[in-house]
Amino acid sequence: MEKQTLGQKIAELRKAKNMTQLELATKLNITDKAVSKWERDISCPDINTFPKLAEILEVSVDELLQSSAVSKEETKNEDILGLVLKAIPLAMSVAVIVLTLIDQLYWEDAAGLLGVGVLALAIKAFRDK
């Protein structure tokens, strides 16, 4: 089973109740921006909010807290890998353009460079899914 963050858990439970972020926020007397930040794992609910949040989402506080916390190190590593996988296609495209401009590129080389870029995009798409 895949790890689920607190934010993902809140979003899943909220959506299961066909509730918008604004509706949840209104019931908690907070802003919808706060709920958005929770669901994106940018911030967490205040400890005093958990009982009311659990009640609204019809789960126990324990169930909410059983979500997996994502460490900053894991997030940092994921961000770096995602950045690299986005940079590779850009670098390959720039290489093809530059080598074409200086007339130093054969079609086989261009296909190889662009293939590496497409492969990086495919890996990123697979990871994100």
C-alpha cells in the first residue's frame, strides 16, 4: 500500500464527502487557503483543529494521524530528481538546436539526443502517476 500524507488523507476524505475546500474551511472557521495548504502538505492543521476536523470528515483523530509524514529530506530528494528529469529534455533540445546552428549535427545524433529527452519525460510522467 502506498504511503499517504496527511494532506492527501484530508483531500481524499473531503472529496469523498463531496465537500469543497471552502465548505470544509467554513465549518472549521478558517480560510480555504489553509485547507489548500494542508492538502498540498505545505502546512498542517493546528493540533486543536484535529477533533473538529475528524468529526466533520467522520473519522477518528487516530485515523487522521495515521497518515505518513513525508520528511523534508524525502521531499528535497523528490524535488531534485523531478528537476533533473525536467532539465534533461530541455538540455537535449538546446543541444540539438545549437549543433544544428553550427552545422555539426547528423540526423542520427539528433534522434538520439531527442530520444534521451523523451525518455526523461516518460520517466517523470511515470513517477508522477
